[in-house]
Amino acid sequence: MISDKPDEFTWPTAPQPPIAVSDAIRRACTADLVPRAPHNAFKRTLVSIVSSGAIFAIMLTVGWMRHPPKAAMLYALLGAAAWGVTQGFVLYVSHGKPPGRRGSKSLRWAALFVVPTAFLLHLAVTSGSVLSFHEFLVAPRSLHSTFVCGIHSLLFGALASVVLFVLWRRTDPFCPKLTGALTGLAGGMVGAIALDMTCANDEGWHLWLGHGLTLVAFVFAGWFAGRRWLSP
Amino acid sequence: MTDLTLEELMLAYVAGDALSFDQLYRRMAPQLFAYLVRLTRDRPRAEDLLQVTFAKLHRARSSYITGAPLLPWVLAIARRSFLDERRAAKSRNEDLSSDGALPEPKLEDDKGASDTAEAVDVALNRLPEAYREAIQLTKVVGLSLIEAAKVLDTTPTAVKLRVHRGYELLRAELQHLHRLSA
């Protein structure tokens, strides 16, 4: 209650809903009651991390069977672990506590902007060469390989995102769009990071458009999907 | 059973106990209905939205996360249902009245609002939606600023500001009503 404001008004009492309406609601809500197990936010976050990790591991294994890691295996695994921790952080701030008890909204907004920006910077730093945009467009097969990478990233990211959205379906009536965007970000990271670990092409435009842009796309898609899927 | 919190009753309802739902309904429905009447300013619409809200609660009961504050959770569902319904109504063809005007929501009659609570009720209905909602949630439903901010998807400071400005307008409106009835 607002304690620093004296109650100078006599507030109206809450009206009772009509009996017919109450009876209809009681009938509808108790007709097919099947016992369900209650859910725990922390356990479900762990399940989310494990399922995303499994999809990430599958994608990494398949990718490395086709192309060996571009850096030393140890560095590649360290990179994967670092981004895995980041993804765990995104999942924790977006879902780690029950809706209505989640921490600062500013922290969630910050994660939504900082993580994709950091990933794009990471791509810029790790790119071996950057052609001019015209050279990139006319270079043989560059557009084709970027398109193929984008499709792979989208497919695996979508798979991870769908798993996350199903796990958290109808849980957040408070800010489903923001939670959806963070869920999309976490799912998109699976595809984008695994692809970055396995793709042999390290040209800058290829990395930004084929690997980084899909992550941004997942944030936007998650924003819209959240409203539909995460709201009860 | 009456000693249980709303959250404990919800967990029992999730586990399949119909009696717990009855208790939940008894304790939440008046507050929820009052909030919806205040939002819509139209009792039949509020009754429809009450049913929609409980239908959504029933459908989403297995998604309820242990520890989530139940009353704000359900109020947020009710608010989103109201916003969805209003958005859908905007895109529907409205029936125009005989003089070609769009139908306005019916306000309660303010003649003879002599009783204090009744006068506050009438004056509250005249406030802008943002102020009306903030006052209803904090003063009538009894949510804390933080809980009201969660329901309204804003910050506690913004809720406090809305309540303060709402108070100013409410005071002016009540003086106006008092002059009318005098």
C-alpha cells in the first residue's frame, strides 16, 4: 500500500459478480480437472539450459565432422563455453525466478541490447579479413555461402527457440514481449554460436550477415512470439 | 482451508482440487470484477472479461510457476484480455447510433451521488484510464506499488506519479460533484 499518502476518500467496496456468471465460471473451471505437477522456475531454467546445450552440442558435432575447428580445439571449446555461460545468464535473467518476482527490468533490457552487440563485436574481432561490400557481393559464391550459413543458423536457432517457448508457454502475463525477445535471443544464440564455431569462412561481411543478423532476427521474432505464446 | 494463501490454493487447484478453486474464486473474483468494471466502465463487458480471465487461468494453470504472486498474475491476465478485446473492437465495424455517432461506454449516473463512496465511485470513473487503473489497483484492490507496477508493465515510480495525479483530479472532481448535488 502507499503509506505516505493518507486515505482521505472512502473507497467503494468491490462489487460481487452476478451469481449466474459465478456459477458458469465455477462449472467451466472445475469440469475437467486433471492433477498436474507444479512448476519451479529454477528447475525449468536448468532444463532450458540443458536442452539448448544438447542442440548446441549436436550442431557443433555435425559441423566439426564436416569442417574441423578453425582455431585450436581448446580455444574453440573455451569460446563455446564462454558463450554458453552468456546464454545461461540470458536464460537466468529472463526466466530464473517466477514471473512477478523477476529482478530489474533494466537488467533484462540491457541484456537484450548488450548480448547481440557483444556477439557482433566478437564477430568483427574474430574475422580474418573484411572485403569492401562491393567486393563481397561480386566474390564467387560469397552470397551463396552466406545464405547457406544463415539458413543453418535459422534452422538450429528456431529449433532451440521452439523448445524454449514450449517450456515457458503461457507463463508470463506481465511482460511477455520482453521475455519473448530474451527467449528468442537465447534460442538464436544456439544456432549463431554453434555456426560461428564450425563455419570455415571468416570474412567479415559473411560473419555479420550470415551469422550475426540471424541473432538479431531471433530477438525481433521472439518479441512478437512472446505476446502470443508466453502470455496466458 | 481459509488460512491458506492464494498461491497455496492455486497449487492445490493445479493438483486437481476443485474446492480450492472455489476458495480462490471467492477471494479473487470481487477484486477482479471491481478492477474490470473500473477498466471497462460497463458491467456486461466486465462480466464477459471476468469469464475470459478465469478461462485463461484454467487453461494456463499447469503453466503457473510456483512462487509467482497470484493476484497480480491474474490481474495482469485480466488487463491483457481487456486490451485484446479493445483492440479487436477497434478493428470491428461498430453499430452507429441514429445520429451517426459512435456509441460511448455508459457512465454511471452521477445524479444524487451523495454517499461518499458512491461519489468517489462516480468521480473515479471520470478519471483518465491510466490514473483510474493505478488508483484502483493500489487503493481498492490493495496491491503494493511494486505489484501494481508489474500488472501495469511500468515502474513503481510511474505508478506513484499516476496515483498522485489521479488524487489531484479526484479531489477536483469530487468538489465539482459536491457543488452539483448541493
